[in-house]
Amino acid sequence: MADFVTEDWRQGGFGLYLHWPFCAAKCPYCDFNSHVSREIDQKRWLRAYLSELDRYAAELPERVLTSVFFGGGTPSLMDPEVVHGVLDRIRQLWPQANDLEVTLEANPGSVEAGRFHDYAQAGVSRVSMGIQALNDRDLKRLGRIHSVEEARAAFDIARNQFERVSFDLIYARLDQTLEDWRAELKEALSMAIDHLSLYQLTIEQGTAFGDRYDRGLLRGLPEDDTSADMYAATQEICGAAGMEAYEVSNHAKPGAESRHNLIYWRYGDFIGIGPGAHGRITVDGQRMATDAERTPGKWLHAVEALAPLETRHPIDPLDQAGEYLMMGLRVSDGLDKSRYENMAGQPLNADKLRYLTEIGMIRETRHSVQVTEEGRMVLNAIIKELLVD
């Protein structure tokens, strides 16, 4: 069992996440590690990223890399030379899968045809666009700096440059009705899309929306029943369009799933580089959680001093099993029972599995546990029920 656990990451693959912490503006709902800065020395940032890539490659050599993800922030504000430099160094440091997926997040307001052409030339194969809404009133309320017209133009540019394009939408927005959402989702599906990330608006502490909510100034949020109806409509409409949910919030045509995110959900290893980036890496048979310094300036200075500010802590097998449970139940493939048992040292509780099956929350096969469509609406409760005390 020990050998299985120490090499368990191979079940999920190996990826690399690189965080670009800068945005043109801070959205009021966003709790990501993003910052607005007037001046950015992009060549300096490139040198820091290359230094971190070298550091990790010395520790994790010869692994086959299956995905690279430029996240943020707004990575489409990166100079193409930075993306090119990072990907060139990655090619030198690790062998890559034949179907390596390289994703870059983009906001429509920062899209330029020439810049996208250069990203594609550098090796980016997939773009994930933060469109968020398809009407200008709601875009303004969400603090977005692009219009619907700009979003559609950016989408067309991306479609002409990249093999695959995804975009994000937020629902359960202020004053949004079920009919509004059904119409908007059908409009999105008409845009020759093969992947959609569809998130319910959540009010996070520490955001502008969170502050307004606490003061009783954020009005128009849908009732819980309406939000649940929007989720159900999402499954119905996307399913009819051939884009089933392969994860709680993600829909794709067969073969268009995000390979990078599947590494997370299938509990593989991934390097996290950049301010605030998280990682899960297995070194000498021990899986560890890594967390980088969040403040961009502090992160940059520390890397330049060859003393990166990063915390690491080992994850014991039982905690690994808990993390795998939380991630694995999100995807339609479900949780591999044998894999869980090898990590936890014990099987999932049979009585709890039987109960959750009887009430229609999960499906259990000989090898796996899958959450039903009804169960996905209460996924956190299911996870809590199955976690080992």
C-alpha cells in the first residue's frame, strides 16, 4: 500500500500553474490574488518565473508534463515575450505529453488580435475567457470593464487563433430572473463554444460585494430556490446542447474538457508558481502542499534573492484521502474506491454509502462512487457525510 500512496499522483497526472497577479481593474466579487498596478517590469517578472521553473525542475526532473495553465489576475496582460520565454524554458526542463494543453486566461478588454497571434505562436493552445455576462447592464454591475460587443469580438479573435476556447459566465446575479438566465445561456451556446464554466455568484468576505452585503446594501440577490432552479436549468439546457457537466460547474463537448483542471479533480501533482500560487507535489514519496507568498512585491524580491517565500507541509495519507474525496466527487467519473482505500487505509463507510444511495444522492458501482445530479446541489453535505471523522 505504501508504494501505491507515494506514487499516487500518477493517477491524476502532472501539471504546472503560473500566476500572473495583475489586473486592469479589481472586480467587486473577486477574492482571487489580483492587484492593480500602474507599472509592471515584465522582463523582471519573466526572470523570476524562469528562476522558479529551474528550482522546481531540479526537484522534480523527468516528469511528463500534461498541462500548463497561465492564471490570474489577467494573464492576457502579459507581454507575449513573457509567455514565450516561460514556455521555451518549460520545453527545456520537462518532457511533454504529445497532447500538451497550454491554457491562458483572458479578459475581453485586454484582447488584441496581434497579441493573441503571438500567444498562439508561443505555444498556447487554449484560451479561457472571463466574459461573465452577456448584457451590458450586468457587466457594469459586476465591475467588468468590457462590453458585450467587445466580448463577442474577443471571442471571434480567439476562435481564429486557438484550437480550443472556453468562457466563463456567472449566474444568480443581482435582479436576474430564471427566464433571463435561460435566454442568456442559450445565447452563449449559440456561439460555437465547446466548453463553458458556469458559476453561481457567491458573496465572499473581503471583497467589495462582501462589504456591501454586510452593510445591507447588496440588494437583488435571487432567493435560494431561484438559484437552485437556475442550476437545474443549466443542466437541462447544456445537456440538450450536448455539453453535459463533467464537473459541478463545468460543461464540455466530449474531448473538450479542461485537462489542467482534471489534474486537480483527479488529484494529480501540480506545481504552483507566482504570488499566492498553491501546489501539490510529491517529493521522495511524500506529497506536500505548497503555498507561495501572496504579495507580488515580496514574492518578486524573495525569488530574486534566491530565497523564495514558500511554505510547505507534508500531507499524511488520511488527509490525502480527504482531499481526493473532496475533489473526486466533483467530476462525473467519480471517486475510485480502491484508490481512496489505499490512501485512507480503510474503505468508505458502507452504511453511509448505502444511505446516500437510497436517498438518490450518489450512485455506487463496484469500482466507483459518483454524485447524482440531485446530489451535486448538496455536494458539500455529501462530502461532509463521507469524510472520516
